[in-house]
Amino acid sequence: MFSSIKSSLNQLLFGTFMVIGMLTGYGLTHQPSAGPAAAPNDAVGPSVVSTNQRNVLFVAVEQMDLSLTRIEGIWLMMHLPDSDNYSLLPIYPATSPTMNIDYLVPHDPLWLDPQDVDNVEQLTILKEQNIWWNDVVLIDRMGISEMLLAADLVDIPLSVAWEMPREAQNDQAGILQQMCRNRIAFGGGGNFTQLLTLVPGHFKSSMNRMKLIEVWEDVTNGDNIINCEFPSLGF
């Protein structure tokens, strides 16, 4: 059974970060969230004021139709307009003492009310960090499964965040690297349109439907190679 859980988590994170890559690849005019508004702790990336840097907060959960669901991953993806470089900062699971020492060891799961994307601003783990974001994407396993029907997955084992945080962070970073190399497998607006038909059941975003589709098509149909960087992890 544990193997099955790891496989499902693998699919969730691989596919969902593909969505995030699509969203940050386009210069949107949405104003920053009312949440944290300063630069990340690790000073990753240039100033948002001088460069129009876009930050998208991604939260992966188990099941969206519950009043409370366990959080499986939180990452901040940072991108500059007209650039193929994406900087990724792990928020949870995070194994740096500057983030939260409580999550360096096995711990109780983090929970979220997934019925409104604005609820992520109330998460203690986010309030503790000096970060800001423009938009939020919230997605669960079923939403990712629908999106992955037309794409092949690289089978990377994934540890459970609250049981093995160090291993989980490394596993998720590895999945992100594979995503960067295989984005064309998700190309075309049809795949994303199929995913959006699940809204609001399995996918929520602070961006509207038409803009999401436009971003998806713009990035997946490109010829450039996306380069993912993990400054806080040293690679």
C-alpha cells in the first residue's frame, strides 16, 4: 500500500508543478496577494519592483472536496518576464532551519480548508516566512490524474512529507527537474481545458479560466528549454 501512496504522490507533484510552470511563464497583471509582501528569506531572484518578477504559490493537497485536507507540498516558483529560468523555493516540506526547524523531523500533517484559495494566507507555515506571491494555485490528486492522461511520467519514488521530510524534499526537487525536461508532453490547450472542466472540484486558482488556458498554450507550444533552479538547495 505504501508503494501505491508514493506513486500517487509522484503523479500529484509532477503534474501540478507542470501547471505552475505554465502559469509563471506569462506576464500577468494581477496584483500581489494580501499575504506576505517581502522578498524570500533566501533572497532568491531580483527585486519584484525593478524586474516585474512573478511569484506563484503552489499548494498540493490530497482531496479538494473535504472541509479539511492534508497538505502534501508547498513551493514558491519565481520567474522573470521573457526568461526561461525558473527559481523554485521549497516551503513545505522544507529542511532548512531558517524555514522551520519543526519540519526537519517527522511531524503531524499540515491541514488546509481547500474551499477558497485565500485560505492559504492563514497557514502558519506561510505567516512565518518572509515571502510574497502574486497568485495561488491549489490542486488535488484527482485533478492531476486527469491532466496526466496524455503525458508519460518518470517514475520517481516520493516520500511522504510529514513522515520523511528530508527525503520528501529531495524527491520533489527531482520530480521538478524531470518536469522541466518534459514540458512539451503536456502541450496544447486541450489537456488543460480538460483539467479546467473539473473546476471547482479539483483545481482552484486566483487567475481566471481564459488566462490560464492562454498561459498553458503559450508555454507548452514554445521551443525553448525551461531551466529550473533551486538556489536554497544548492542546485
